[in-house]
Amino acid sequence: MYVYLLLEFQSSIDHFMAVRILGYLALLYQDLIRSEKLTK
């Protein structure tokens, strides 16, 4: 099990922050698949 803490400091409000976090999560999964650390 992986636990990641993501902190991002911004100077303004981002109304699409959920979309940005979803993109970060997708990149994390891609990296886990490439490094073969994620099993089926």
C-alpha cells in the first residue's frame, strides 16, 4: 500500500484542483506500471 502526501502552494484559487489531482494520480499509476511495482 502506498500513502502519498501532496502539498501544493498556490497564490490563487484553482477551481479545477480536483482535475489536477486526478492528473497527478494518473501519472503516479503510470510510473508504478512502468517500474513493474504494481501487480495485477
